[in-house]
Amino acid sequence: MDQTSPQYKAAIFMSDLDPAGIRPVTDPRFLQRANWKAFTTAFDECEWMGVICNDEGMIVRIKIGEGETTWAGLTGTLPKEIGYLTNIESFVLKNLNKEPEYINGIVGTIPSTMSRLTNLTLLGLNGNSFVDPIPDEWLRNANNIRFIQLHQNNFSGTLNDLLADLPNLEDLSLQHNMFTGAIPRGFGKLSKLDRFNVTSNFLSQSIPDDLYDAVNLINLRLSDNYLTGSVSSKIGQLSKLESFDLSDNSFTGSFPSQLKEMSNLELLMLANNGFTSQVLNNLGMRLRRIELQNNSFTGILPSTLGDFTLSTY
């Protein structure tokens, strides 16, 4: 056996050298330490920067790209051994370092072994170069997930229908990827969903009617896609919405008068579509930014509007 190989070093570490004295495979930390190469450093894995363990020494959080690790450089692939960290609740690998050697960040796919991470509530992999669809194996076992933040990658394929079956999902951030096809039906039944962002993909067809049933949405961003059709009068159900962005699509038709029911709206972005109607007569008091250019809106700005920025050109 090559005595310089990671496999050899791991075997020696497990049999003789582990300073924590962990030997049998029945020990819950055995797989954690052996597969995450604690043998490569004198430090316990719970002392690694960006790693947080519970009182039993099990890793519960990994956060790279935040706080003291904000500018850490990330490269390589996400190993299948991630599946051994079964206690992990928060897994963040943000790539904010854009030096030439780190520009692509982590590449490859999300391994199917992520399906073992049933305690996971936050997955943040933004700013990397992950590819392919989000794996079914993980989504089928992700009932505890609350935050999926995969923006600024190279994910492709259609949006997985299983995303709409995650009962605790609050934040779905998939902007700046290469997803295609329609927005799946089913998100309307997610009572905790408050952020839905698929900006800058290649999505098409119309907004599914049941998305307007996600009444706790605060931020809805669908801009820079190939979406078509009209906006439903059910838009008035989204009374908590603060940010609404449909710009740079191919929407048409009259914008619903129910816009006036969205009393918390602060940002309204409808530019570069084919909307018609006197939408300006329906604007609310809290608006701070409006972009309507390259449509066919008519009307007069209501005198009741507060201070805001308007773009119509």
C-alpha cells in the first residue's frame, strides 16, 4: 500500500494514532473523524475554523464563507463522505473569494449521500460551480430543511417537483443558475415559505396558479427568465409581500387591480414585459422603488404616494 495515500494514513490513524482514543466502529464519532481526515492535523475537528460541534463532539454546523471564514478559498468537489455527518443541522460553503485560483469554488454535483442528513435545516452552497439537477435522493429526506440557498451556481435541468413537498421550507434561493422548464405546482401549500427567488434562469411558461396561495411570501422574485402569460387576480392574496420582481420576462395583459391589496409592498419591478392597464392608479403607500419601463402602462401617479424612485424609460 502507498504509505503516502490518504487511505493509508486514515487506516493508521484509526488503528493507533487517534488522540481521542476512538477505535471501534460503534463509536458515533468514528466515521466522523475517519472520513473527515482528522488525521491530517493535530487539532480536533471540533476546533477547525468554521466547524461547530455539540456537547457530544458531533459536528452540527459547518459555516465557511461567513464571519471569520468569509474570504476562505474553496476548491475541489463535495465528497460523498459528507453523508457521515448525520447530526449536522447547518451546512454552508459560500464562495466569496474571487481570486483566480478560487473563482469557480467547489465544482461537481451534490452527492446522493446527502440523503442521510435528515437533521439539516440550512443548506447554503452559493457562489460555487455545482452542476446538474438537485438530487431526488436528498429532497426525499429533507423534511426538516428550512433554507435552501443554492444561488450563483451552474445547476441545470427542471426545478424538482419535490421542492414543493418540503413542509418546513422558508427560503428557496435558486437565482443565477441554469434551470429550465416550468415552475412546479405545489408551492402554494407551503405555509412557511416567505422567500422564493428564481431570478436569472431559463424558466418558461406561466406562473402556476397555486403559487398565489403561498400567502406568507415576503419576497417573490421571478425576473430575467422566459415566463409568459398574465398575472392572476389572486395576487391580492399576497398581502405580506414586500418585494415583487417580474422584470425581464414576456408577461402580457392587464395588471390586476388587486395590486392595491398588497399594502406592504415596497419594491415593484415590472420592467421589460408586455403589461397594459392603469397600474399606477393601484399603487400603495409604502412603495419605495418602482420600475415599469418598456411596457404599455398608462395613468397618473396618485398624490397619495410617498417618496419613491420611479423608472419608466
